[in-house]
Amino acid sequence: MRTGLEGKTALITGASRGIGKAIALALAAEGANVVLSSRKQDALDAVAAEIRAAHPGVGVLAKAAHVGDADQAAACVDAAVAEFGTLDVLVNNAGTSPHFGPMTEIEPAAAAKTVQVNQFAVVQWTQLAWKRSMERNGGAVINIASVGGMVTEHGIGYYNATKAAVIHLTRQFAMELAPSTRVNCIAPGLVRTALARALWEENEEQINTYMPLGRLGEPEDIANAAVFLAGDAASWMTGQTMVVDGGSIIRPSIA
């Protein structure tokens, strides 16, 4: 499958580990220049070195930025355009979940942080990518939501509410930015990442037996979907949410 990504430039938030890192590696493998963003420069530098070693022909820029800080976000997008000329792919991947428990117990500060990082950052970074490059040159935006945005769950209900918002933001932006820019979403199931460690580490074997495809997701599973959505094969696709979850939401009910 030809992706048409060679020479394009992709910016990935939350790129220092987990799903974001896997997406950056996968896009670089297709020949795309990659701009890596997360809070810690040293972690980004390590990922950048790994990408340069594996794919010496692609451009790599590591630029630390807090995803919820407007000035840092603008500086990161501006650096990407200054370095590579255009920004062709934006992956809104960074996320947080500071509260675990019922929504009746969430504190305002935790709720505000969850919205800022998971929800409003999608708006903020998409605005920047559009105004700095995509309005003139076109492109593709990929938002990372969660199957939690489609179901109810114990413990992470507020996180899931922000991911439900991301699914709708995807549709709204797809309508507003068409026809030059495509906007799609990936809704991962339970993936083996540090962010989700509390959900799988203690009972991974039991979870695997419960999954229709028999295993947890790996970051590379989500990266494969991102490459498809970023590339030419998805050129007639916008406003959609791809569920990549090992079949978790098709499990029959206990009843």
C-alpha cells in the first residue's frame, strides 16, 4: 500500500513514549519527517536519536511543549513549519487521567486538567496547524480518542467523557476544514502503555481471555491505523472514528 507520506511532515503530541512514540516511528518508516512533542526534552531527544538511527533519511525535530499551554503549542507548530516548510499531518495523541474513581468524587482541578489536555488541546493544536499551514496546503489531522468514549466504565468515567468529546470534535472539525484537510479519529481499546498500566498490569492474563482476539493491544497496533489515516489510502475518508480494540466492544453481555 502506497501511503504517499515520503517527504511530508508529521507532528505528534505525547511522542516520548507509548502510542505517540510508536506512531512517530511508523510515520518515519514511511519517509515522513517527524516533529516530536511532549513535556520533557530529554525523553524526546532519546526518541529522536532512535528514529535517526533507524531511518537516517528523514528529518526529525524534538520540541518540548506542554500540550495544554497555548504559547508552547504555538512555538512548537511554528518550529515545525520553520524547519520543514509545511505541516502535513497532526496527531493529537497526548492525554492524561489524573482521577480514578466515580465522577461524584472528582475534584475541580483534576477535571479541569483532564479537559485541558484531552479535549481543549485537540482544538488548540488543530487551530494552529490549520492557520499556520493546512488552510493553504491541506493535510490530515488524526485524533486519538478511546473506546471509553463510546461506553461506560468504572473508575475512568471523566476521562472517557473527554474522549467522547474528542470523537465529536473530530466530526465537527472534519466538516469545517473540508475539503482541503481531512480529520479522523482512532479509538483504541486497552493498550499496553504506561498511562493504562493500572488497568492491565495486575490482571493481564484474565483480560486476554476476555478479549475476542486474545490479547491486549500494543502501541504498534494503533500506529498502523495512524499510518493508514495519514496516507493516500484514506484520501476519501474524513470525520470517522476507527475502533482498534481487539474486539472488546463486541463482547456479548453477561446476560
